[in-house]
Amino acid sequence: MAFRGWKRLLLLGRQNAFAKAWRSRRGGPSLRWKRCCHWSASKSLDPEVRAFLEENTEVTSSGHLTPEIRLRLLTPRCRFWREKPDLWPYGDPFWAIYWPGGQALSRYILDNPRVVKGRSVLDLGSGCGATAIAAVMSGASQVLANDIDPIAGMAMILNCELNHLNPFPITIKNIINSEAGNWDLIVLGDMFYDEQLADGLHHWLRKCIRIQQTEVLIGDPGRHQFLSHSIHSQLHKVIEYSLPEYTRQENNGLTSSIVWSYQPSNSLENC
């Protein structure tokens, strides 16, 4: 299966183009949608793109940690699971996979709504939007989803519709290294797959905590790039979830995913 092979490359950390896009602050890989930088409930989707996404993804809520949330994803029953990846007409559809770190964050928020209730939440690298959706379902007062891929933003709107939610604001740009926003909580999953990107995240998250006293939760299934990064020594384990069999099979046998709280030590806060 072509996309299973593509996923293996991604899990091995060979997604250099995606990491470069984050570092260079590009608005996304599709020239057609390059100017799209912000989506809101009032913005309509291009009918052609909507039709393509609806035709080439499957609505599913099974095989993941959050059966309460329905998502449009690439599954083995989808055409492009078998097609060559370069036939996909947009940028690599990282958003079309419900990654284990995002699953753990979403499960934790749904089980512990007090974490987000009445608070402002930034979902960084939101992908399919599941964690942002979980935050809305759990009573967050304000949610902003962020991803660099405009198609991901469109998919998030479709996923909001599936879950009978008004679409939350979505920003399509690289906000890492930008000014620290005034967010109560930042959540991010499966983002530590590239050393330079991880370094940038570490610095920016530390700045958000220092300036805005933002709380940060990170979801990751224990990939080598994450465990070996210096940020790991500043994390406190919140909870670990056993992954469903389907997710294990599609993620090279990873068996669990952990939610971490990022709490940099005082000696690092002024770095």
C-alpha cells in the first residue's frame, strides 16, 4: 500500500520538505491556495476542493482513542491509500492521518474537560483538527487551530461539520518564533520529528511560558526524535494511553501514547 510506505518514511523522520516549510514560514505547499492564511466560520470552502476531499477520504470514528469524534481520514478503503503518493494533487496529506500524539491529547481533554473549560486554547500543528474539536466539545472559551497546510484547514472545517460544531478560527501560517500569544493553553502532538523544528518549538514554547504563563501539553508516542531531544528533561508525564490495535498497526507497532506537561526549570526560563 503506497500510503503505508509513505507513513513509514514519515515516522522515520524523512519528511524534510514538511519541516522546511515550518522553518521557512511558508503558507503551504499548494500554489493555488498559497494566499489563504486564515479560515473562519464565515468562510466557505471551494466546492471543487470540498468534493475532492469528500470523495477521497473516509468518515471514521473507529480504531482510535476518541470514538466520540468523527473525522475524514485516509484509510485502506480510500483510493489514494493505494495510489502513488505523487498523484495526490496537493501537499502531503499529513492532516489525513490521526497521529497517536494527537489521539492522546484529545482523549485526555475529553476525559478531563476542566483542563480547557473556560480557557483559550491554541492547537499547534492541528492536522485533522481532532484536538481542537475535543477542546470545543469540552467547553474551551476560545480555540484557534494552526497548521501550515491550507488543505488541512479545509479538512478541519469538514470535520467540524461532521461533529455538529461551528468551525473554529484556523490560521494557516507558521507561528513558531512569532510573538508569544496570550493563550491559557497550547497543545501540540507528534511535532518532534525533526531536530531543527524541535529546537524552534522548544525555544518558542519556553518563551510563551515565560511571558504569558501559558500551560503547554504535548502528545507523543515515544518516537526517538522526541525522547532524545533536550526538551524531554523538562517534561512531566501526565498520562499514558494504550493505543487501539488499528493505530498500532498503522504506526509501526507503537503501543502507547503519552501526554506530557512542559515545565521548563527556572534555570532555562531566561534562555
